[in-house]
Amino acid sequence: MGQDMIELKGVTKQFPGVLANDAIDLSIEEGEIHAIVGENGAGKSTLMKILYGLQQPDKGEIFFRGKAVKISNPSVAINMGIGMVHQHFMLLPSFTVAENIVLGIEPRKRSIFMDYKKAVEITQDLVRTYGLKVEPQLKVRDVSVGIQQRIEILKALHKGADILILDEPTAVLTPQETEELFVVIRKLVKELNKTVIIITHKLQEVMALSHRVSVMRQGKLIGTLETKDASEQIIAEMMVGREVLLEPLEKTTVEGKTILEVNHLKSRDNRGLLALRGVNLHVKEGEILGIAGVEGNGQSELVEALTGLREIESGEVMVFSKNLAGKSPREIRESGIAHVPEDRLITGLSKDATITENMMMGLHDQEPYAKKGIHTNKQTIRQRVETLIKKFDVRTPSQDVLVENLSGGNMQKIVIAREFAFDTPILIISQPTRGVDIGAIEFIHQQIVEKRNEGCAILLISAELDELFRLSDRIITVYEGELTGTFNNGEISKKEIGLYMTGKRKLSKEGGA
Amino acid sequence: MLGQVFNLSLLQNTIRTATPLILAGLGGLLTMHAGMLNIGMEGMILLGAFFGVVGSYFFASSFMGVVLAVVVGIIIGVIYGFFVIELKSDEFIIGIAINIFAGGLTIFLLRSIFGVKGAFSSPGIVSLPRISIPLLDQIPVLNTIFNNHSVFVYISWVLVVLTYIFLYKTPYGMWIRAAGEYPEALETVGVRAKRMKYISSIACGVFCGFAGAHLSLGYLTLFTENMSANRGFIALAAIIFGASNPIKTFAAALLFGFFDALGIRLQVVGIPSQFTQMIPYLMTVVILFIVAKKHMMQKKKVQKEEGAIQ
Amino acid sequence: MKKVFNKKDMEYLISLFLSIVVALIIGGFIMMANGSSPFEGYRALIRGAFGSQYSLANTFGRTVPLILTGLAAAISFRSGIYNIGGEGQLYLGAFAAAYVGITFTSLPGPVGILLAIIAGAVVGGMYAFIPALLKVRYKIDEVITTIMLNTVAILLTDYLVNYPFAASQGKMGGTDMVEGSYRLTRLVPLSTFNTSIFMMSFIALTIYYIMQKTSAGYKFKMVGQNSSFANYGGIDAKKQMIIAMIISGGLCGIAGVFEVLGTHYRFLQNISPEYAFDGLLIALIVKSNPIGVVFMAIFFAALKTGSITMENTTSIPSELVLVIQSIIILFIAGEAGFKGMFKNFLMKRKLQQKVGEE
């Protein structure tokens, strides 16, 4: 490796209530691929935003090639040769590819006019130099996610980036696209002498790609390792603190009958494209059926279709032999399905409302909480909420606190408490522990298994394979809106299931019930 | 009787009544492109009209009238920008506040500066110059329609072209549009999105200042209470009708100006003018409906085609 | 009953108080610039609003349309749909009342009054239904459509009273007088204070009850705060928005009815001095709280009636109150932003102190 390109010393950033970066010391060497890993909220993105001038550190120094620098805005970073590809692409959908690439440093005619022809030429030159194919004249909204990422990379390179920061670049990519991206990154480093910083939480990628890896946890930099000296285990332990000792979950066997059955379900995503291409599945009483898949392969649409939040094009959703397809969310709830949605702040809660108001959703016009379905009965509601707060260990001074003032874990507990307390025979649970601290994860897992042991049929969707393997009795894999396999837990390894999740392997369709 | 209504001076009046709509429309579409729906244009025009008269009267110069109208426009543009951009207040509440503020302040000042109620008119107010185009007076019809208008009529046409070039042919216009579409994307390439938004809201203030000065100093030289008379909202309608494109907005403003002029002439001959006055407002609702409906149909069509393939 | 004020409400009340005080101080400076004494000005204003039985009657008479339009705006804002079209709905409601009052003249008084109220509410509600439907069915911004439809309604009534329904005697932009027995009794001689205040109170209490104490009120609130959450919880958000909008339009229509039956006894082409816009501002200032609407409506009414006395006894034009009102709005709209700036500033200072200590 080469010299230190960038050195951070004692970089600290405070946000209201969170110390996002706590005295970070980090050095990036020229010509290396440096991975930065950590759990959600560990402070990786904040650190990179500081490096790119989007955030200002409250304390600490940054050295660039040995000289102290102050990166007060992205222009400074760009001039230093730092480029960044954000997790959410910073592209203008209604502008063309060429316009996006030259944005900020447009070629000009007579110094005030935009030279669009030149912009197209520049783009074509970039395509030739770096071997990343894009169509300069297309509108960005008309190209795929993988291409959009290429545009981002070209945009950064065009601005003269020697150091490329990639924030969770594979989160939205298919396995093939991920492979292609890795090839590009290696080429940039080896042949063109660029330096790459890659932020990720996927350890396989760290092992496959990086030269060195820095681990962050709760705003602190835990350490930097040579990747060849590290293993996934070591890095994982650094990420979570100490070896995580999870209490074993006690599962009792419940022999139940099938109560949720989905046949040939088809539905479309928000863009009008077919997201579910004839899904078949069934869940039995006392069973947790886990759904594994790379995000964006129809899981969200499946949950929404089953709960009445998305229009169903064709197919059946049978609950106790009654078809619920096309029914309203309300009718579906009344037929016995409760639902923990994937995003609590978008769908699961109103953050401007109190805990009580959030907990009474669905009961607001039911006896005895509303007399004759009209007059709200505060007394009974408060009692119920009080009980649930205790049972689900929601940490709050009172039930009149606004939800926005609670931590992610406590918010999630409110959603789970409300939905579990409906005591429905079927539960659909999506991403139950996303952005939740470890203590709360453990608690939530126990609650889910308890429900299962009571005989509830549970459909569990999670992006965390560990979670699926820990909780599920059976796992099915989805790829591009189709089921690619179904396995009893213990039948298949995490590595192997990856092949089904990426459509590289397929079992014949799950038949009927 | 129809001859009294539909004649050359109707077209001449159209040009004249469309001008404030064009000017305010250009200002409003700049903020629209920068991602702000400005309903404060009504108040901005009113302030421009009032301070145009103040400047013209006290400095005995129509140019100073325009300068004062523009200065006030800039101040209001900065205030609007500060609240919407910096404090992230609801743009429509700020717009309403500006309208009420303008309505109250102009009447208040009308009384305390000029000591009159309702309207102020005086020979001391210098009107804006009229422009006579040399060769045009040789051509009979065109001369009547297009010649000898107040200076802002011609300025507004030039501004239409300039605004179009600015928005679509220069990097700055691109940045304004980017600031409206996805400000973070602009920030990350090193251009301040906030700055672009401020520029657009100040430009809107300036353009509305022009519109106001044209109203009070262009043909008649007077200020009357609430003399903007909904023009800010008609300009908004023109922007929506013109899909925020300067050329199309210009066309919509001319169209709405025509109905305005037609209404005035109908009144003169005793035909109810309310329905012609209604047209811009109704057309806006209708066009929004048509656009939304078309959008939905397209989506359905795409689904059908895709369904056929699968 | 125990009233729980959470921290956010408390902070808001303080901001509101500060906004009003600062706006009044700015108003005072403007009075000084005008060459008048702010103390005299405000004294005249208060006297004009509350100083005598007559002025009190005028102030409270004015609260009738303001509370109705304020609640109308509040219920729509709460449900996440912005009814800016109150003015148009008010005009149509008023016209409907006048139509009933000059057409069905042989009904017993109370029946005629009730019929007029119903007609006004229905017409106002239906007129609000159009933008509501466009919003939920076609996702068309209701702010723009209601603004546009305002002018359409005002122009339409303008046409109606100048042509087909013009008063039989003299052309003055108004209808004939409504049937005598439909006119609401004046409670204080010479003032316009009339029995509509009782009906308004009944309606306001009903709205308060619906908004604060029923499952319907809960639905409105949840739809307004997060419509995805409401849908997920089994509430039909679209339906709630439409209902809220119809109620909102109906209330504005009724406000128009009372102007006709209680104040003018006929429809006039400029019957409302932008009551619905005042109502909008009232609802915005108190963040759609129904009790807040009542207090703020009294404040607005007092400013208005007081300002007329102020203008007559001092040389301060009454429009000053519009300036004061708009400044309050600006501060309230910027409240969250100002608070954020202030908190940021405090945090930075605290952090700098910490750094300094090390």
C-alpha cells in the first residue's frame, strides 16, 4: 500500500441526543480498498459525510496528504479529489444521464450557456475510459438501479475523484450487479490507482473485497485490521461488542392445521410492474414461516397484498377457508390477521400522537373502548394501554408521551404490543427488529416465539438471515416475486440458501397446501 | 353590438391586461421550479403597485417608482425565502400571510402617507413611458394591437425569452430546477441548493414588483385598495396551465388576459362578465383534472401491455 | 376532568403568547411611525372592542362567522386536507339561505330558518366535495383547486344577484330581503348581535364533541397525522378526508347563512369581508385545536371591532390589525424553525463550553 491519503484525528460529532462520532482516529492509505463496517447507527455514514463536507465535526482534525484541512462543504472535498456515491443515489430523475454527470461543473459555451453537446461527449469519453456503459441521452428515471450506480461512479470520477467513498453500494443491487460492481472497484484501484472506501454491514463483502477493515460501534472506532488477518467472526464480535450470548428460545411443538393459505397471488408494485408473480404459500397454527430474500424481491408487496394495503390482481388469500383477496384492511383485521409493518414510522405509528392514541388504533370504535362505537371511553383504553406498557416493557414516563420522543426500540415495542394484543390467529410480522438495540431484539424474539407456542400462525419477513434462522420453523425463499424454495429449518445452511435467494437455484413450486 | 366587443382594441387590451400575469407568472414559475408553490404573489403584486406609486410620486420619476417596487419585491422575496427555506415553514401559510400583510399594509399606508381612502391618484404620479416602435406604425392592424404600449409590455416579452433560456440553456437554470427536484443531489456536487431557492424567490419578488408597477404606473397612474384583484392567483393558474414552462405560461397568460379584456368589454355593453372572468379559474381546475386523468390512463395502459406480455 | 398538558403544548402556548406580544409591539412601533401614541391606540382599540354593551355585542356578534369558519378550517386541517375554499362555500351557503328566504316565504319562522341552514350547509358541503373528490381520486392538490373555486363561487353569486335574483327595487348587488319571520332576533339594539350566537354555540359544541370525544374525531386526527398508518389500522383515509371536507364546507355554508339571516337580511355581493380567510388563519394559529379556535376568534373579532373605534378616535387606520395578524401568522408558521434554530444554538454553545473545559 501507499502513503496515508487521509488521516482523521479525534473527529467528534454530536447530534441532539446521540454522540454519532466519538473521537475517531482513522487513516486511509493511497491505493487501498478500505471497508468500514458497523451496525445501523454505528456512525459510519456520519463519518463519511464529515469527510465529504456534508457535516461539520464539532471537534477533531482532518489531514489530507499530511496537511490539516477544513472540509466546510462538498466543493472542498471535490477539489481535494474525494468523490462519494451515496446509498440513496443523488441523481435527478428528470434530467438526462449526461446532465447528471456534469452537474456542478457543466461545460459552457460563451461562459454562461450550458454546452449540452460537450456534456454528451464527456460522458462518452468517461464510458470509454472506465468501461462503465451508460447511455448519455437517456433520462435517469428510465434506467435501472444498477446503471444509476454506474452514473454515480462516473459522476464522481468526472469530478476528478481519487478517493471514492461508496455508502452501502450493494444494498440495492442484485447479486450479478454486485459482482460487476466489485470488478469495477478492483479495476479502479489496480489499474487507475484510485482509493476506495466502502461502507457496508455485509461481512462477506468485506472479506471478498477489502485490503483493510475498520469496525465502528456506537460512534466509536473499535479498530482497524488487515483483512487477510481477520475473519468474519472476529469482525462480527467487534461490531456487537462482546460475544453475543443469546438465550435459547424454547419452542414447544404444536401440531396445527393450516389456517393461512395463499394461492397464485399476483400483485403490482408502485410503478405498476408485476411484483408478485403467482405466489403460493401456507402457514399452520403454531408455526413460524420465514421469508428470505434480497430486499425488493416482492416481500413488501406480499405483506401489503395480504393485509389489504395493496390491490391484488389475481389469486386467493384463504383464511379459515374464506377468501380475503380484495377485502379492505379492516375486514382482513376482523378476519383474524394482525400485522407488524416493516416501517414503523411510515405505516406502524403516528409519531405526532401519544402512546395511548397509537395503541388504540383498531380499537377506536370497538366496545368497550368506544361506547356504541362512537363515544370514546378513555378509562378502558387507559387501562389496556397501561397493562400493555408493562407487559411489553415500554420505557416511558407516561402513556401521554408523544411517540416521537421514544427510542426506536420502544416505538417498535408499541407496535408489537398493539398488534400482538389483538390475539389474532394469524400474525404477519415484517422486519421486527430493524433499527432496534440488542436488548430489545432479544425481548421481541421471545415474544414472537411465545405467540407461536400459543398456536398463532406467523409469517415472518426479515432481511436478517440470522433472525430467520433463529425463529422460523420453515423458510421459503423469494426471488423477483416468485418462490424459489421451501425448507424446514435445519435442512439448509445460510450459504446455500443464498443461492435460492438470488435465483441461481430453484425448487419446483410449493404445491397447494 | 358584437362589433363593440370583438374589435382591435379588444386585442390591444388583451396585450395590456396579460402583462402583469406574464410578469408574475414568470416569477412564480421560477419558484415553482425551485420547489416552492408561491401563493404570496397576490400580495407581492399589490405591494409593487403601491410602492411604484410612492416612488413615482415622491421622486417625480417613474423609474424610481419601479426601483422602489423592485426593492420591496426583493425584501418580500427574502422574507418568503427565509421562512420557507430556512425555517421550513409551510409555503402556503407564508403565502397567505404575505397576502394579508400586503392588503393591510398598503391600505394603512395609503391613509397614513396620502391621507386618502380607497384610491390615490394625482398628477404628481409619473407614468411609465410608452414605446413607439418606428416601423410598426406603417402597418395598420398590427400597429393598433402591438404599438404604443407601456414599456413593461415589451419588457415582459423579452423576459419570457430570457427566462426560457435561463432555465433550460444555462447551468444556473439547471441548478434551480435541480434545487426543486432533489436539493440534496445538488448539494453533493457542491452547489448550494438553498442559494438557488433564495435566488428564485427573490426573482419572483422582483418580477411581481414589475407586475405591480405596471398595474399602477403603466396606463392609469393611480393606486386603489386591493388593486391586484386576484392577478396573483390568475398568474398561478397560468403557471399550472403552462406546466411551469415560460413559453406555455406566456401563452396561458395571454389567453387569460384575453378573457379579462373580454370581460371588461362585455360589462361595457351590459352583458354579464362574471362567466368570462371565471374562465381562468375553471380552466385551471379542468386542466389539473385532465392531466391527472391522462396520467392514470397511461399507467393503466402500461400495466395492460405488460400483462399481455406475461 | 384532569387536563394533561404535555411539554410540547406548553412550549407552543409560550410561543403563541410571545408571537402575539411581539406582533402587538411591532404594531405599536407602526403607530408611532404614524405619529400616534401606541398607548392611546391600544386603549382605543380595547375600549372599542369591550368598552360598552354595544361594542361587546359587536365583538361577540363577529365571533359567529369566525368560529364557524375557524372550526371548518380546523376540522379539514386535522384530517390532512386543506380547505382554502371556505370563502366560496360561505358565499354559496349565504346565497342558498337568501334563496330560501325569498322563495319559500310561507313557512313558519323556525322551519324556514332551519330550512335555510340546511340548504346553506348542503350547498357549502357539496361545493367542498368537488375538490375533495379530485384530491382523493386523482391526487389533485386541493390547495390550488379550492383557491380557484373560491373565485368561481364568488363570481357566480355575483352574477346571480346582479341578474336573475337582483333586488326588485334599485340595482345594488343584492337580493330582495328575506321573509321577515326568518330574520334572527337582534339581542342588543343597533348592533348586529343576534340569536345566531346560540345556534353557533350548539354547532361548535357538537363539532368539539366530535373532534375530541368520539371515534370519528380519532379517525380524522390519525388520517391527518399519518394516512398510511390510518389505512393500515383499518380506517378508510380517503373516506375520512371527504367527510371532513364536506363538514368543513357545510360549516362555512352555515356561516354564510347566519350572515344573511342575522346580519344583512339579504344576500349582498360582497357579503363576507374574507371571514373564511380569517377562520383559516385562526385555525392555523391554534393548530386546529377547537377550544383554541374559540379564543382566537374572540381575539380576532376584538381586534376588528376595536380597530374601527381606534380609527375614529385616533388617526390610526384600522388596517393596522391586518398587519398585526399577518405578523402573528408569520411567527407561528416559523415557530418550529425558530425553535429548532434556538435549540441548535443552545446545543452548540453547550458543546463549546465542554470543549473549553477540557
